[in-house]
Amino acid sequence: MSTEQVRVGILVGGEPAPGINSTVSSATIESVNSGLEVIGIYDGFHHIMDGRTDMERPLRIPDVSRIHCEWGSMLRISRANPTRGPDLLEQTVKALMELGIAHLVTIGDADTAFAAFERWPRRRRAPSELPRPQGQ
């Protein structure tokens, strides 16, 4: 059995909206408490759809436990949409794989959700197939 932690990526797309930081915080805390490693991806899909993997940061509970009252998004926001072209989507998938992202949490509008849905069509799994936290 591998000792490497499963890695979760979190990104924010669309437009500013109330509760973004609270959502980042909640997703991070739940993931960490479930034994997962969390990576915050800056500026939505903007950099990763260009193949860049340097615009990320690890997120730990102390990093997010008090951000719910801050304005804006700690991860910043972009309207970039990798589904606008097959090459962009391919670059996005390659970048996420290079980062070792096994699960992606997207926070944002319909374009952001659609891009997440399309990112790895062959890797979709039914909820019953997803890993469960220990003890559940």
C-alpha cells in the first residue's frame, strides 16, 4: 500500500460571490480531516489550461480556518474555460495529472462546473466507487 496521500485540488472560477472563502475553508477542512492532501489552484483554470503547474499552494487547516470573513477569494478567480477547445482541455488534464490531483473541487458558475465535469471523462466514477474516509 502506498504511503502517499491522495491529493485534492480546489479552484474558483466564474465571478465573485459571497461565501467563496467559506466554501474553500469547508472543503479544505473536510478533506484534511479525511486524510487527504489539499492543493489550492490560483486563478481558476487560467494557468493550468496553459499547462502551468506553478500557480498552486498547499492548503492546511490553519491556512483556511479564519478566511470566512475576508473579501474576495483567497485563491483568486478567473473566467477561463478549458472546454472552449480540445487543446485547452488536454493541457488542463495534463497539468492536473502533473500536480497529482486525484479529485477536483470547483467553486463557481456553470462554466466552472461543466469544465470540471469534462476534465476526465474516462475517469468518472459512481459515488459508490469513490474512496470513503476511514471509519465510515
